[in-house]
Amino acid sequence: MPSLHASVQPGRRERVQGMTMSWQKAHIVLIEDEPVTRAALAAYLEGFGYRVSACDRAEPAEALMEEDPADLLIVDINLSGKDGLEITREQRARSEIGIILLTGRTDDVDRIVGLEIGADDYVCTPFNRRELAARVKNLLRRTGAQRHQSRRVVRFEGFSFDLVTRQIADDAGETIPLTRAEYEVLRAFVGNPGLVLDRERLSAVMPHRGAAGEVRTVDVIVRRLRAKLRDDPRLPRILATSHGEGYVFIAPLE
């Protein structure tokens, strides 16, 4: 079963423009029948602020998820009873939950089948905990962004952003006018919460791409959005600067 090695400081946090941001809390269900590995991996992930429910087989995990839906499922392929592939197939038929398979390095067929039936990622055993933590974080970001993009209205910091009508309103219900470029940039931010977006990527979503100096125009658009959202760049609540890289949307999405 997995070899748990390498170390990361529990509760590690990322800094953006002098701000400390905890990795987003999420509910992870871990299904692993080896007790030492299960306990060690659960404790490791909890160190990052995740809420982890650890189970030794499919049935208690499925009962738990009926009452307390998970954001991410980590499941060992080689479980006794209902195995990881069957769990993956059934869960994918029910929802778009993120799924990471734990699989042996020689299980090429199982790995391919797992991806074909809906697993999002896999980690070969014995694995490095740092690699698994990175895959967990990236998958949670991706699935979270997909859920928010599928919504018509996204809410954050008292604002309601309607992705269909392209309007944003404050907590008093007052509509805040957005230009087309402001709308496209804000939509890119809410679709990628917590991810640093560089100026080239943001300029690519704006209309009339290719104009000279457009990359620097992103700074102007972000400055205007901050003014309209009453977001102080010195103490940002919504759009933070990642110096030398770009900008990151840091407001919790509701």
C-alpha cells in the first residue's frame, strides 16, 4: 500500500501581496482499507485545513456522502468488496464530484479504465504526499470553478454577478455598469478563484485582442474593477496582486 514519505508543513499557507490565504476548506472522503495508511493520509490532509472523512470500504463512505456530500473522493482501486473502479463508476453517474484513484504502478489497465469511466486523476503507489496534496488542491480548484461557471449568478462580498445578463449589483440592489472588457475579465476571475491569472491570459479574454499595449491595459481594467467593487488594493478583499505574475481573485464565492 502507499508509502507516505516527504513532508510539508501542516497548515501551509500561500501569500499574495502580503495577505495570508488558507487553502479553501473542502470535504474529502477517503476510502482506503489499510488502517495505517488511512490514518496517516487523513491526518496529513487535515493539516491543510481540509475536512476529511476516512472509511475502510465503500458502504460506510456511500452512506456518509448521502448525508454529507463530498467535494472530493480519494479511493484505492484495490479495495476488498466493492473496488475503486465500481465506486468511481457509480459516483460519476450521480454527480461531478472530483475523484482521485490510488493505484499501483503496474496497474496500467485499471488506471486507464478508471479514467475512462470518470476518474479525474490518479496517483501511483507508493506515492509522495506532496504530489498528492498538489493534485488534491488543483482538482478542488478546477471542480469548484466548474461549479461556479455553471451558475447563472455568482455572489461574493455582497455583490451579485449575473453571468447571463452581464450585470453586477451591490448589496443594496444597485446595478453597477460594466464595460465588455470589465465583464470578461471579472468572469475570468470568478471562473478561476484562488488562481493567479497573468496579464497575457487576462488580455486574451478581452474584446479586440491584439491591440498594441493591450497587456498593460489589463492593469487599467483591474483598477476600474477595484474602484467599482470598492476594493482597496492595499487591503484587497476581492482582487489581489501577485507581484511579477498577475492578479488573483481571493473573495469567497457563495
